[in-house]
Amino acid sequence: IGLLSNLEVLQITLRGGLGGTIPSEIGLLSNLVELDLSQNKLTGTIPSDIKELQALENLNIYDNSLSGVFPSEVGNIKHLVKCLANNNNLSGYIPSQFWYLEHLRSLEMDDNFLTGFGEPNEIMRNASTSLQILTLCGNHFDGLTIPSFLQKFEKLEMLLLEDSRLKGTISAETLINMPNMRSLSISLNEISGTIPSEIGVMRNLKHLYLGGNKLSGTLPTSIGWLTDLKDLDLSSNPLGGRIPTEINHLSNLIFVDLTITDLFGSLTELCAIAKIKKDFSISSSCDENKDIKCW
């Protein structure tokens, strides 16, 4: 394969899946712009020779059985725009060099065995601001908090961290610096504390999933500022107090789940909308929590 030095696109997905390992000779494909080895049965580690792919923009290696740490040499791939490495057996820290890549728009590494994000203070100083999509669901960040350096990614539109064993609180400062966020999920972790009122700054938010944590306190009235919101999941949290009437301003909602909380109050206006929208799902909140009135 190393003889194909002029190759710009390499895509290999075989019925039944390609087995074996990624050869170190992959680094000889110096003109490669796209490398797609996804949905195969590849094992072994990602060779450090990947650093030689200076022209690479898209790296797709998802749905394999690759293991070991992601080589830090990825920082040499200066033009990398997208890296999809979901559903492998990758472990260790996410190389700090990922966060410094000036053209990186999408980093998706869900369903691996990753345990860390890199050195936070160094990342805070040197992080690029280009990242728009970051998905790290289903990893093993045991006891770690949501990284404060995420506030550097002001262009971030999608942040998915669900079921990754995270603890700590939701930082108001981080929320303020994410005005372009459209999808935010930190469900199924051990996040505690309150939902900051600054959540209302995220005016472009369409999907908010906070269920299955240890969030407490009341629901901020600023939730009513999220007028583009379509999905709201606050279930399975020790949230309490009266539901702010401002929630009824969210006329674009099609899914609401407030079950297994201590919230009470009225959702009558939202439920009136539900009569019109066939795809609206809210009844479970009212049926399971008798302190929430819908009709």
C-alpha cells in the first residue's frame, strides 16, 4: 500500500469486515486527503506513522476493534478537519494535541475506554477555537469533571458526554461561552449542584438532555429563553420546587421528560400545544408525577 503515494482517497469497507491491523506503511500515502477504514474488524493500535499524512482532512476509523492510546503524533496532521473514532477499544487520555488543531471541526470518540482529556491548564492556554462537534459518550472518565477548557470552543454546536462517569457541576462560565450550542447531553453521569441560570444564554439550543444525574435545586426561569428548544430531559434528578411558568413559552418543544423529580406546577399551555402536535411527547411527565398538572 505504501507504493500508492499519489493516492488522495482511501476507503475500504468490505462485506464481513476487513481484518488485521493498520500497517505502518500507511504513512507513505503523503497525499492522502481522506482515509476511511470504518466498519471493519481492524485490531491492534493506530500506528504513529499517521503523522506523515500531512494532507489528511478526514480520518474515519469508527466501528472497529482498535485498541491502545491514540498517538499524540496526530498533532502533526495540521489540516485535519474530522476524526471519527467511535466504537473501538481505545484507552488512555485523549491526546492534548487534538485540542490544538486549528482546522478540526468534528471529534467523535464515543464508546471507547478513554480515561482523560489531557493536561487542562496547557489545553486552556493553547486550544484552538475551531471545534464544532465533540462527542465522547460511553467512556470511562471516572471521577473527572466536565473540562473547563471547553469554554474555549465558542463555535461548539454539539457536545455529547452522556454515560461517561463524569462528576462535578455544570459551570456557568462554560455555558456563557457556548452561544452556538444546539445539542447538549450530559445524561447518565453523576453531575450535581444546580442548573445555572446562564443556561438561558444558549439561545440556539434545540436538544437538552440532563437526565439521570444528581442535579438539585429549582429549575431556573431562564429556561424560558430557550425558545428553539425541541427536546428537554430533566428526568431522574432530585430537582424540586415549582416549575417556572416561563417553560410554557417553549412552543417548539416536542419532547419533555420531568419524571422521577420533585418538581411541581403546571404545564397546561405546553399540553395545549401537544393536542396540535402529533409527535409531541409529554404525557409521561404528567402521568408519573401527580404534582405536575397538564390538563
